[in-house]
Amino acid sequence: MDAPSGVSDAGTPVACASCKARHGVVCGALSSGQLRELGRQSLRRKVDAGSEIIAQGSESSVHSNIMRGVVKLCKVMPDGRQQIVGLQFAPDFVGRPFVRESTLSAEAATDAEICVFPRNLLDRMISETPKLQRSLHDQALKELDAAREWMLTLGRRTAGEKVASLLYLIATRAEPQTATITAFDLPLSRAEIADFLGLTIETVSRQMTTLRKSSVIRIENFRHITVPHMDELERMTSA
């Protein structure tokens, strides 16, 4: 018997089978039946750069997976100042299960596409699926480890190491790597990079110039970065 329209031979929705998030934190832990249910209630949404996905302090009825693009996580202080505290890439999960009010805002740093699904559906699947519980738990621990590593970057690394660390993060997460070369568009402005790294805009520009003159990176049109040798950029993160 032929598979139903929109469903692969393995029982997985065709749209899910080719999706970047198929093996991500949420979808990778679901059965084919659960994926079909999630697929019926999900919606793919394009988000323009600068558009807010989640507002700090808001109660959201949905979660989402990043399909394409980069999302920045920000914390707004009582006096209105804003601090970028993290970046997310495809196929990362955006949201916090079982917590209604968001403690951070999530904003598209680039044009992006997300897959949005109901919070109550995911909460139910979590309660029914030990594998999904473990997957989300493991992801939380990875995010904790990454936050501690970033604390080291901000607290102990030099300005050059900080800029190299950010470029390495984006290069390894934002675009598929090849054996010889990696290229990407910076998802953040120089001012945002300075904010994220605790540096001045002038220092960021100086360090980018140093990396360019050392042939660690090439810069085109101010934001397009090419990394000829990833191992050299990685070495610069703790040079």
C-alpha cells in the first residue's frame, strides 16, 4: 500500500524528513506518530531580521524550532538597558517548557524561518515521552556548560580571543562547514558584537582588522566573513 500523501515510507511526514530540526532536541526524540501530530498543529513562519519572536516577561502559548537564520537572546534591565546574552542557530529549540513567562527576549538577528507549535501540545508530549524529557534535560545541561564557557571568554580571554571565539561560534553553527573553507554573514553589527563581548566598537573593529591582516579571515562588504582555515581561527580563540 502506498504511503499517505505527505508521509514517507518510514511513517515520518515528508516535511519533517527534510527538516533541519528533524534530529534536533524535540523532534529527534519523537515517534513518527508524534511527529505527524506535531506537524498537523505546527506552522512555518518567516521572521524578518530585527523582529521579536518572544518578548521578555510575556506569556507565550507556543514554542518553536529554528529552521533557518540566527536568533539573539537578550535581557532587558529595569532601566531599559539591553544585553545580548546568547545566540541560537538552526535547529535550536526556542522556549522554556512548563515556564509561562519568558525571562529573556528572542529576536531574529537575521532573516529567519521558524517552526511554531503549541506549548500545551509539547508539554503533554514531554509528560508522555521519557526520551523527550531526557533530550530536553541534556540540552539544558549543554546550555549550562556553554554559558560557563562563555563566562570564561568574557572574564579571562583577551579582546582578540573574544572576537575570535565569537567568529568561531558563528562559523561552526551558522553555516555547514566544508573541509577547506567556511563563509558566513555576520548576524550582529559591530555595536552588537561589542555589547555581547563587553568591548568597545573601536576594539572590535581593531581586532577584526588584526585577524584580516593575519589572513585568519577575509572580510567582504563589511559583514561577509570567509575563514580559509578553521583550525587557525580555533587556535586564535586561546592564542
